[in-house]
Amino acid sequence: MSLSERLDQIPPSGIRRLFELASRYPDAISLGIGEPDFDTPPHIREYAKEALDLGYTHYTPNSGLQMLRGALAGKLRSENSIEADPDRNIMVTVGANQAITLALAAFLRAGEEALIPSPCFVTHKAAVTIAGGSAVEVDTDESGGFSISSESLSRAVTKKTRCILLNSPNNPTGTVLSRKQLEEVATVAVEHRLRVISDEVYEALVYDGNSHVSIASLEGMADRTITINSFSKAYAMTGWRLGYIAADPASIEKMVKLQMYLDACPVAFAQYAAAKALGDPRSRKATESMRIEYQKRRDRIYSLLRGIRQFGVSKPGGAFYIFPGIGGMDDLRFSEQILEKAHVAVVPGSSFGAAGKGHLRIAYTVPSEKLEEAVSRIERVLPGIL
Ligand SMILES: Cc1ncc(COP(=O)(O)O)c(C=O)c1O
């Protein structure tokens, strides 16, 4: 099947559709968008200006600036316990979004299957289709805290299975996999000789004193894991379009080849600023203060939603999403109704796969007062919807 035909198979994004609808209501509170409401910290913006003045206005190597890959190697070693050679194991990408497609395209062959714990980030399924593979959703549910079990993963493995696509902390559920849970996934991967693509873009947003674990750092996983990360969420740099990949040299070589033909390289001055940001202690401080604010909002929205009798809600451990169940109601109809009647935009859970049905994804990327206002608007219109 040609790429054009595969693109026809990908349904339009439910998130985009909701935003189009929401634009009709100027007073709408949007809890739909998955991006930080903070601006990029000032010192990082200054580094971008400095880069322009220094002449970072040309193409860079296809794999990204050497200075950024070097800084990333240090970060991966100290924060993720991943040993990566800047010249062989690391490449800089145009956001994590593109990195996901590059990663799948690097090894998936036509018809091979990728296991994806569901609900899942919309790009993950689409990227498998673009790469010519077949996405197999492995359902998780609220009673299990949306964690993936090794039994359900093993059950889904067939002769065609080639990889597992992991995302912890998770979009849309906010679930954080513990070291033990990751070890179980690693055991399945090793036993069935599967690759793991680990999307870790929310690694900096983990709450309650827990910390993020990279599956590539676990025994037997270094060579079979493609780790994907980004500056978007940790540094509030979504518009800079800057991500990165750590992987084995053969995969990096192939992904760099594809990036070369797609966009030559990520933006030069953004790369310079990111490299400087990694070496500047102010960046860590900025991330930490955003994390603390998100955790406060998480606590607030969790307690507000628990107050709605019809909703079932589990407390997310990371990212900036909460994923309440809405008591068996149709999530598409429900989100349209609260948009029309309460002017609150949320994303229907079924946009994130079959296991998301009957849920809503709420992004707490607005201040707490707005969360309060949104929930009281929803409560007001609820009797007319039920
Ligand atoms: C799980 C996940 N991965 C990747 C991305 C894309 O990140 P980037 O802005 O780096 O392309 C997002 C963005 O929402 C996301 O939620």
C-alpha cells in the first residue's frame, strides 16, 4: 500500500475537530490543549537571540549540532542512566512527534505489528500506519490505574509483533509506570525479541516524590530501546519544535537519512539555545517551578472532579492530564454538549483509542481558578445532559 493510501486510513484527529468547534465560543475555557500555558523561560529565549547574532542561521548536520548532541549525552547519562555516544547514538529531531514516525520507519516492515497500550497518544497509532505497520491496541483500564500488565502484553504478541510503544508519564491518562512495571515490560520485550519505543516527553512532570525511570536503563534494554524525548513540555518550548532520540547506531543512521530528506535538520538557532539551556542551572529551576504548579493543579482538579457523583476518577501521577470516566455516557456527545452548553472544551476519551471510550481528557494547562470555573460550569449544565 502506498503512503498516500496509508494516509487515507488515518482518521482526522478528534482533538483538532474539538478545537474547530471551540473557536465558535469566544468565552470558552479550553481544557483541551496538551501544551504548557507557561512561556519558555527568559534565559532560553535570550540564548536563541544570542544564536541569531552568532550566525546560527545555516543548516546544521542532519543529526543536529554537535554541541547539542554532546549536552544531550551528559543529560541522558546523569538523568536517565543511559550511556549514549553523541556521534553514534543521538540525533536531534523536529519535535518528538516527528521522532516517533522516524523511529517506526527505521525498522518496521510492511504488516508488522506494534503493541500500543491504550488509551494512547494520537500520534502513536498514526505513526505506525504511516510506517506501514499495524497498530495493535492493548487495553488498560481505570481499575488497574491504566498501567499495562505483562500478561496482557504477552497475550497480544503474535508472529508479526515487532515492538511495544510505551509512553510514561502518559498522555492522556497521566499514568506513570514504576520501575517494577517497566521491568515487567522489559521481560516481555526480551522474551519475544521486541523493540521498545519509549516516548518520555513528560519525564520532568512526575508528582508525589516519585521519579521517572527510562526503560533503556534496565538490564538488556539498551540496544533494543529507542528513547524519544523533547524540549516541548519540560521547558515549555512546544513552538520551537525540538526533540531528540537515543538509540543504537544502525537505527540512528537510518533515521538521520530520513530526516535529511524530510527537513534536512531542526532549526539551527533553536538547537543552540537548547544546548545552552541544558548546561544552565536556571533551566532545572524553571522546570521544577512549573512541575510544582502542575502538581497543585492536579490536586485541585482531582478533588473537584471527585465531587461530581457521576464521574469516576483516578489520581494521575504525572504529565498534565486527568482522565475521568463519565459513568457510561457517550464521551463524544458529552464533550460536544458541555462545549455547547457550558463553553468548556475537553477532548473525548475515544480520540485516544477504544479503551478511552466513556472518558474525557482534561488538560490542567490553565490556572486553578480557571479549573474551578470550568468544573462549576460543567456541574451547572450536568442535569440537562444526563
Ligand atoms: C506523549 C506525547 N508524545 C509526543 C508529543 C509531541 O511532542 P513534540 O512537541 O516534541 O512534538 C506529545 C505532545 O503532546 C505527547 O503528548
